[in-house]
Amino acid sequence: MEALVALVILAAVFGVFSQWLISVQEASEKVQQVMLLEEAHYQAFHNIQQQNLSVNPSGSFDLKPFRVEWNAELLKQSKDEEFRRQPLWNVALYSVSITFILDAKQVHVTNTKIYAQQAEPNIDIEAPNAL
């Protein structure tokens, strides 16, 4: 009888211990994913800044192990303003939504604002007269 009680106690202890090991493994996988996501977030932001958002307002690319999808929406641009300090340049502000996908699951969505500066090709400004 005492041996049976000892076996029941050991089974309970091993059950609790195995659940603890499973939770430790899951937590370490989440920590690893967050660390990878931090680096992917930095790289994705840098890649999107290199895009011409007026031509490509949305897109996707791979940052192993993540798939990154982004969508930019124009908020404001200087060529729509009444007064422009730099008429040769159009400065635009975009709201960008970035989605990170891992194993066909959306794991993180972030929103940011990006400004872009582009030369205005059709502006003809006369040079000032030399004195």
C-alpha cells in the first residue's frame, strides 16, 4: 500500500514537472520569436523607406523567417499646399501599416509614419537675373 501511495505521489510530481518543462519550452520559443521580430522590424522599416511610395503604395518581401506585407496611405504632401518653400521638391507624409507573417500566421502588425522627398520633374523655375 505504501508503495502505491509513493507511486501516486511520484506520478503527480512528474506530471507537474513535465508541465513546467513544456511551459519553459513555449516561453523560450516566444522569446526567440520576439528577438527575431525586433531585427525584422528594423530591416522592414529600412526596406520600406527605400521604396518610392507614390509609385508602390503597397508590397511584400521576405525577411527570413518572416513574410512582410506593407500598405502605405498618403496623408499629406507639399505640392497640395498653398505655399511651398521648396517648389522643386515634393515632400509627402505616409501612414504605413506593416504586417509580419510567420508560417502563414499573422504574428505582428505595426503602424508608422514615413516621409518621402521626391524631385518634381515638371517644375520650370526661372533663374534669377544676375546683377
